[in-house]
Amino acid sequence: MSGRFTPLMWTLFSVGGTVAAFLFPVHLFLNGLAFPLGWLDAPSYDALLSLVQHPITRLYLFVMIALPLFHWAHRFRYTLYDGLQLYHLTVFIAVLCYGVALVGTAVAAYTLWNFA
Amino acid sequence: MSDLAHYTRYHPRWYRRRMSVWWWLKDRAYVKFVLRELTSVFVAFFALLYLWQLRALARGPDAYAEFLARLQTPFFLTVDIVALVFVLFHTITWFNLTPTAMVVRMRGKRVPDPIVAGSNYVVWVLVSGIVAWILTRGLK
């Protein structure tokens, strides 16, 4: 990989990892378990919609989705590369991982931008 | 042999013993390392699940109700529990690594590792509390 690309990916890896470390447990616990199982009352559709329509919430959600995707892309790339010893597929794996993160980021940006 | 041999960059093929793909099962520390690396899969899973939820929210009340019903199926509950365990493992290993990744100095002295790692946990509890409060109480 070229000189500037890898340092950028390491930065996104570490920032995304930090975002996921702080925010994912509480969101996953609430949305994945506490609300579906009725332990806590989930916000109503209208209340949630008006919250998400606020620009700050949308920025928060974009950061929360996009950066952890790049964290995954960078870490999983090396997991595949070292773990499965796929040394001959280096470029293919890199394109696949960063590509998925890029597509996810684009979909998140599009979705949140149009949340009016 | 010279006809067949080729080098991939950084990985000369000669004199390398083949290693099993399961090398990491031999030692607990290796198992922990591989599980830690695999947490990224669940991080990506949740990022995409959340994005999916937002798309359902954007499509209207019916689509959103349908999505919430899907989250109540045993399949998603099971996957979410597994994902939560892995995400917590990511959080803990990530926080505990910060003193190694980042040396904090105050008045020329190095701040002790437990304080650097511990401050992460304090902020984590605060942030989680704020998020939980907004989503359960703040929206009434």
C-alpha cells in the first residue's frame, strides 16, 4: 500500500475502535436486548424520529456508524491475512474490507442526510 | 524447482514450514488474541444493524414496527447477546491497552497506567448513562 494510505487507515482504526468501545455496549444492550425484551420502555416512533431529525443527532449517528466500520475493515483485514494465512490475496482482501466500509459509510451518509 | 518457485512480496516461500490455521488453539493467550481480533466482526455487525434500523425509521412507522418485530425473534436476540459479549470484550481490551498506546504526562511525570485506563471506564459509565437516559427518559 502507498505511503499515505496505511497511516490514514491506522488512524481510522484507532478512532473507530474508541468510538465503538465507548458507545456500542450501551446501544447494543438497549436496542438488542432491553427494548425487544421489554425490560425498558422503548422510545415511541415519533419521539425517535424527531430526535434523529436533529442535525447533532445525525452527526452523532454518522460518526457512530462510519468510523467503527473502518475500524472493522482494518482489523478484519489483518485477521484474514494472518489468521487464515491468505498471503496471496492481500490486495483482494484490502479492497473488499475497505470497500464494504466505504459503501456502509455512503449509505449512512445518504440515509442521514435525507432524514428531514 | 526454480521454475515453480515464486516469491510473494515479504513472504519468501522457501524454508517456511506450513503452519496449521488452528495454531492459536495451542495456548490460552493466543485464543484470547484471536477472540480479541474477532470482536471487529461484531462491531461491524452492530454498525450495520443500527444503519438498517435507521433506514427502517426513515421508511415510516410500518417499516419500523416490522424491524422491531424482527429484533424480537430468537435469532436476533441470540446474535445480539453474542455480539454484546464480544463488544464488551472489545471495550475492556481497548481501554486496558490505552496506557500502552498513549503515554500521558502531567507536570513531567508519567501518569500511572491504572489511572489512564481507569479514566476511560469513568467516562464510559458517564457516556452510557447519558445515552440510556436520553433513550429511556429524555424523549417523553
